[in-house]
Amino acid sequence: MKFLISISSLVVAGLWSAVPTNAQVNVTQEHNNLSRDGLYIDSAFTRSAAVNVRRNLNFNGTIAGNVYAQPLYVEGGPGGRAKVIVATESNNVYALDAITGTIIWQRNVGAPVTSGLPCGNINPLGITGTPVVHLASRSLFFDAMINGPIKKHFIFSLNVDTGATNPGWPVDVNATARYNSMTFTSSIQNQRAALGLVNGVVYVPYSGHFGDCGSFHGWVVGVPINNPSRVRAWATTARGGGIWGHGGVASDGTNMFVITGNTFNTGGNWGGGEAIIRLQAGPIFSGSPTDYWAPTNWLSLDNGDTDLGGCGAVLINVPGATPSQLALALGKDGKAYLVRRNNLGGITAPVASANVANYVIGQSAASYRTSQGTYFVFRAGSSAVSAYKITATNPPTIVPAWSVSQSGQGSPWVTTTNGTNNAIVWVVGSEGGDQRLHGYNGDTGAVIYAGGGPNELMANTRKWNTGIVARGRIYFAARNKVYAFAVQLGDLPAPNPTIKPMP
């Protein structure tokens, strides 16, 4: 049996090695880019080729645990084997061979929490937010909730090639995170949103648990990757204000952007909730209106438990628009908001807003540009995927582009062949949907890929989650399984190219 598996692996490797290339491909963070746009450039995904996407049945992908975090993809390292990195709620972390899906290494970082929390809806509770990779140091960073006499959040750093814990890690968040007079209490905080890594600091956002129990706050904890003992933190001053959206921390390369949810018992005084917050390195919040935006009806949103942060922030540039550098928020009130990200403006009207859905909750949105304009796309409730266009005007406006009926709660991502051509919006009918991969024309919403046949049916997919794209393949993680899909196998490049020197 081992001999047969080995031969099969070699055949698959040969098929996926047909086109030579000398550029490394890596997916190191949520939605591929710091902007959280969810855009992947892959020449294999023409619209005509995407019709023939099939699940690779030779990809093993067996893991243990529920997965709410997006997988990652890393090339290079010892042996040159490309890896798919995936983390589970059982506190298991895996590096899978990107071709065969077999385990290169695996680590369990501690027992997850299965009881004793004041509320919540994830059980077991371990690693929820999407990790991030620092390629230069070959390091993986993530937060894990670990059981014990005191249930605690720990921020880990592992060697991405071996799974070994890096020196100085993990960081005990209870023991190190402080903001003004507030201390961090793990039992009432959850870590659902994706981590960010900006200029040598890993930023970890926190919310509460489902049910809003206890005196939780929205927190962002910053840990310098070269000096993990120097922890800094920011938190909402009012109770609540959790950072819930799957997309987590976005960045323009200098500052970090997070979106907070509803707060409680504010007495009408804004305390950090229902807002886009821009944080400087650290994280440091200036408190200036230039560094936050909240809608004028923020108190009404608070009172209705209607989080502005139904989705993580997406940073979007719209050529020809004034302003052109924007931040997008999608709220549980069903509205999309665009604000000027270089001067958020405080409590004021947005640059543009529109009613786009009944509600938006928990997910990551995506953004892309084609010859037809600049779009954002998101999961509209649990019954549709909707795209809107941002006009290149002064000021920009939000106008409908297309909407398709599709059940489930997966978050979309986008492929193009060169950055603008052949735009395809991909989404999985996760948790309550049809458990299948779907692809839509980014300009029109026309069906490109309708889910495949019996071999393409997945199982136990989880809400909020999103897929990744690397070398003509799509990877999607579910409970106990990572799935791999590909365009025609014989046309795919190798995931571990050998770079030859120029003669």
C-alpha cells in the first residue's frame, strides 16, 4: 500500500510540474493582502479554464478539528516542499504537502477549552482567527485559547518549516496585555478575527463570545516579533466594541484598521464602538477624529445590537474618484459605508453609503478591479452573494452590480489572470449551504463554475471561512479535512520551482 501511494504522489507531482516558473508564490495572511481585498492573480484561472475545475482526489488533506481559520500557503524552506498551513479549534496546527496533502509536521499547542466559559458558541475553542506568516524569519503566528486552572489566550510563534516553538514564545495575553487601567481577561474575550503583521509587529484582535457575556472589550494586542516581551495593547473604553469580522486587521502598510461592534451602557458618550479605528504602530490610538469614524446614529446601532463590524475592514483604491483611498465597512444594519481612510473624520456622515443587504455578519468581503470598474463583493445574509461598484466620481457612490442566489455563510475571494482580466468571484456554500465551491463572473455574476459533481461535494464546512489560491489550485479547509481543487492537472506549474542562475 505504501508503494502504491508513493507512485500516485509522483504521478500527481509530475502532472502539476508541467509549466516551469521561477517566481515564488505565498499566501501568508487573511485574504492574501494587507488590504484584505481577497484578490489572487493566477494565470491558470481563465474563465474558460475555470469551468473545468475539479477536486484533486489524490490530495489527502486529513487533519483533526474544526476549522474557522483560512489556510495559508508557503513555499521554500528545507527540501523545497510547498506547504498548506492550517489550524484547528482542537489547537492542532498542520503543515501539509501542497501536492499530496500528506502531513509534513503537526503540533498540538495545548488542550482547547470545552467548558467553563460564561457563554459562546464554538466548542471546542482553540484557534479561531486566521494566523499570519513572516516569510523572512519563516515564522507562523496565531492565538490559541488553552484550557487549564485559568483559561488563557496565548500568542504563539512556530517555525513554519518544522513546527518548533520559536524562542520567547508563547505570550501569555492575560499576564501582558494592559491598556490604561484595564487588564485583559481571557475567559470573556474571544479571538475570532484574522491577525495582521505590519513592520515587524504582529497585531491580534479580540472580541467577546457569542452572547456578549461579561465585561469584554474590543482589544488589539501588538507583539514585536523580534522582542515578544514588549507587548502593547489598545482597547475600547466602553464595554463591548468587539472586533468580530473574519477579516480582522487591515493595513495600508503603516497604520492598522479594525472595525468595532456595539458597546453597552455608554450614557450617550462614544467609547470606541460602532467604528472604524485607525491605529498607529504599537498599537497606539490617538483619539483624534482623523483616526476614527462612527456613523451619526452609532447610539441607535448600539441599542439595537447592530454592529457596524459585521465584516472586517477592506481598504480600496478607486482611480479617478475623489477621495480615491477608501475604507469599506459592512454592518449588521445592512449598509455599506465608504470613508476617507487618510482622515476618517470622527462621528460624521460617510463619504458614501448604501443599503446593500438585510444584514452582514461575521465575514470577510473582497474587492477587485476590472475594465468595467472597481467592485466589492460579500455574502448578503445566508441566501445571496452580492457585488457593488464604486463609481470613479467626486464623491464616489455605491451602485448595484449583480447579485446571485446562493445559500450558506462562506466568505468570497477573487481570482484574476493579471490583476484585472478574467475576474472570478469564488465562494463556498458553507454551513447551511450546499457545501460546494461556486465561481461567478466578476462583472456580471454569470455562473462560471456551478459546484462540480459528486466528487466535489465537501462536508462540515464552517461559516465565515474563505479559500486560497496558489499555482492553479484552490484550497479550502473544513472540519477534519483540507480540500484541493484544480484546473486541468496537466497544465499546472510546480509549486516548488527550482530557480536556475542566469548563464
